[in-house]
Amino acid sequence: MNIYQGDKLEIILEAAFDLFGSQGYYATKMSDIAEKAGIAKGTLYLYFTSKEDLFATMYKRDMDAFLLELSYGIKRGSTLGEQLSFVAEHYLGYYYERRQYTKFFFKEPNNDPAVLQIYREFMINYVDIVSECMAASQLPTPISYAKGYVGILTSMKMDMLFDESYNMEDMKEAVRFSTQLFLNGCRQDTRHTQANLQHH
């Protein structure tokens, strides 16, 4: 693929993201995407065989970019607290910047095997990245801790998607609260484990 084709592909994917997000997957037609991208509908099919194919490609591109930013950013933290704070800020910030696209998050084609596989792989990689900082801090069962933290953040994102008054200060507070809640839980769990070891 040459540079021109690469640029055109990005334009198509950006147009698709905007329309899928604002209108929803099922209400968006390939002709709508072609029009927004400024190309002929026939040209669109030179890149994608179907709307499902386009959506899966767009979805994977977005998830890959998310993981790449996460893997680089988390390494800048020198303590577990700094790393967890970045994880929370990155995750919640992603949804905060896209909160106008609620239809994308809740009306995507969840029954598409390709999309389901992309999401499964994303979650595995996401948890693995988070678990690495847990392991570096010598927490027991780092995968379990990582899944727990990801679960907290997943719950936190719901407010911003449904509360129109949600603002940046709310997001910052959610980052702070999530990080402190998890760190306090880790400390208590560690003390409990140490106490049990002393009794045996």
C-alpha cells in the first residue's frame, strides 16, 4: 500500500468511527461512510469487503492504539501508585474524550465473531500489561490484582457515559479514588497475608 492509499485508509477509518459513534452501527450505511470520507462507494469496497469488515478493522486499530499508549505510558511511573494512576487516567481519559460516542460503545455488533475475538485479545493484552506492574511490585497473583483493578475502572467509566454533567474534575477525582481504593486494598491484603504467615 502506498502513502496515498494509507492516508485514504485513515480518512475512511476516521469517518467510520465518527459515524458509528454518533449514529450507531446499524444506522450507519456504507454510503454514509463513503460520503463523509469524500470517496465513491465503490472505492470503499476496494478496501473493505463489508460493513462488518470495516467495523472490525476500525475497532482493532483503536484498541491497538490504546494498548500501545498504555504500554509506553505505564513505564514512566516509578512506583505502583504512579503506574496505577496512569492506567486509570489513560482508561478513563479514553472514554471521556469519546463520551459523545456512546452509541459506539453500546450498540456495536457484539455478535460479530471477528469483533468478539478482537475484544478478547484486547482484554487479555490489557490485563497482561497491568499485571506486569503488579508483578514488579511483588504482589501475589498479579493477574488477579490486574483484573480487579480493570474491573474498578470499568465501573467508573459508566458515570461519564450517562451523566451529561460529568466533567474533567469528576474524571480526575475518579482517577484519584480508583488508585487510592486499590492501593489501600493491596496494603490491607498484604498485611493480612503477612499476619497469616507469622501464625504458621
